[in-house]
Amino acid sequence: MQPNAGSQGEFAGLLAIRGYHHSRGDVQRDVCLIPSSAHGTNAASAVMAGMRVVVVACDDQGNVDVADLRAKVSQHADRLAALMITYPSTHGVFETAVGDICAAVHDAGGQVYVDGANLNALVGLARPGRFGSDVSHLNLHKTFCIPHGGGGPGVGPIGVREHLVPFLPGHPLVETGGTGPAVAGAPFGSAGILPISWAYLRLMGPDGLTRATEHAILAANYVAARLREHYPVLYTGAEGLVAHECILDIRGITKATGVTNDDIAKRLVDYGFHAPTMSFPVNGTLMVEPTESEDLGEIDRFVDAMIAIRGEIARVESGEFDATDNPLRNAPHAGDAGAGLGQAVQPGDRGVPGARAGGPVLPVAGAPHRRCVRGPELGLFLPIAGGLRGGRTGGRRGPGPARRPRRRRRDRDRGRRARGRRPGLTH
């Protein structure tokens, strides 16, 4: 639990792998294979752990190129330390050959690190240890409900196979059970955040966690299915499906009209949404990743906005909108700065093919729109028997907080009435 972020989890896992190899006398094992689709932190962590990065190519469908991987495993077999792989991949697909990939690395004496950035597409459905992981990083943000880092606070715990346990991070002042170097000043990381994930797990339960995973995958495929005729979906699996996200390829639109993925992202702000991930992992694209907390209505509003924006792009293509002075190129709009650039755009309006009839009214181009509907709140809560205080599901409850004296409660309610608020309610 010591790592304070996913990147520190990577570092801790690779240090454990390095310690394991050194304990066996394999000090020459310093090559880390990393697919070209990986997060940039993978390569940075490998270098910090004293390893040399060798990049593995991906095929046209976004999967790891197995032939290239086998060639590089063979080339570096005596020096191979580890493979870092994100599953499902950063390209938004499940690597169907992941078992064979892990086996090839193990056969050459290497270890496998599975990046948990997309663990919200695995929980309850798959076990990384079953398909070959030696180290698995767990994203507590996104998957287990804590805020996304942005410099902190964060938690990036790792799980390891038994043979790597002795090489987990230690600490110079506190006994942690590991003998490896510390990766954070606090021996057990950002412990104050962990109750959030603990409460989330208790509230959801095994069935709820599995449903959240299914929801995340289903939502991504719903978005991909509705937007496919308007924006090409760059990568899909063999059955035409995506994993937890879909990557919209804007490069053809940019070439034809000059409208870029940045323009679309900024225009989404006018429609009340924050921007999807831009130009990662592929330059000129938008990565759309619905979370398990967004309901269908919210997802539909986002899709309707994207379709409406595609209609505005069509007006640029037809010459109706000026290529350099239009709602997209001037977004986001503050106040009346963009007023008069376009007409009201609504689902079903001309130039907006495929929009749902009766969908929400989208904003007049140029008007100020500051509402953000993609908040971090969790939309799915499940009741549990016995409450949270007892530390168990059902049975005797543990001691709760001391009751507030009736006088204090009465004074509080009197104050609430004086301020025009209902008594007995707390936020």
C-alpha cells in the first residue's frame, strides 16, 4: 500500500522484480519490454528502476504485435527482466493473446507487470494472476472511487505473487514486511484515503463491483456504436467491440476541414462537458471513457452533443460556416463573445444525422454554458446488511459514534429553522 500513485506502483513493482532477479544472481537482467501503446509512465518507471526499455510494436488493430514480441524476447532472452503490459490496453481493446504473451516472457526467465490503469474493465470478470501477471497494480482512482491524483493525494497499491513478497518496499523507520527500498516517505502510503475505497467495496459488494465493470464496458460500447457513423472508432477487437473506452479518430476530419480534436474538445465545454483525453495514445484522436457512475441519460447527452458537433463540422465542410471563424474554432465561449457565430443546434436538426428524436436541446452556438454534468460522484450505491460500523456484513454492529446530546440537537434544529432550512438534515 506504500505507493502514492499509479506511477509509484509501477516503480515499486519493477524494484521488486529487480530485487528478485538479483537475489538469484541474475544481475544482468535489465531489459524491460514495453508495448508502444503503454502509458509514458511505464517507460519512465523502468528507467528509474535501472532497466533498459525495448519497445514492442502494435498491430493495426491496436494489439501487441506477437511476432515482434517473440522476436525481441528471443533477442534479449538472457537479459530480459520484465514485460510491462496494460490490460485491457491503452488502445481500448482486450489483448486476446495476453496469455501467450505472458508465457513467452516467463519462458525466457522474465517477469510480467500488469498495469491496472484500466482495471475497471476487469474487476469481477478476470484475474490477472490467471493469465500470467507477477505484479498487478491497482488503480484506486477510477476503479475504486478515490479522486484522480493530479499531484495527489493518491494511492497506487500493487499485488504480487508469493515469490516477490520479500522484495516489496521496506522503510528505514517502520517494519513493513518488505526488504526493498522505500518508494514513499509514509510507510503505508496515503492511508487517510483508503477508507473511501473500503466504504466503496463494502457498499458495492462482489455483485455490485461486477455490475460496475459490466456497466463500464457496456457504456463504452454503447458510445462507440452510436458515434461510429459520425466519427471513425480507431481500434476494436475481433468482434468489433471495444473494452472500457473508444478512441475516435479525428485525423480525417482535420485533414478535410481544419477542425482539430482540440476544437471539438473545447466545443464540448459549451455543451456542458469536460474534454475527453486528447491525442493519447494516438495523436489527433479523442479517447472517450465513460465511467461506471454515469447513467444512460448522461451518456446520451454526451453522445447527442458529439453528434451535434459533427453537424457543425458538416457546415464547415459545406462552406456554411467559415473555416476559420465558426463555433468550433472559437470555443469555448465566455459571455457573449461567440454570439452570432451559428444558429441553434438541436438533435434532429439539419446537418445532425442520427441524433435521437426528442433528445435534449443543445445550446445555441456562442452562448455561455458552464454546467458540468460529468462530476466525480458515484452514481451506484448498494445497501449492505448491518451497516458499516461493525466491520462486517450483518451481525452485531460495532460501537458507533457517541450520540449528540438532545439539547445540542434541539439547538441545532432551532438554528436551522431560523435560517429557513429543514431540521434534522445534514450534508
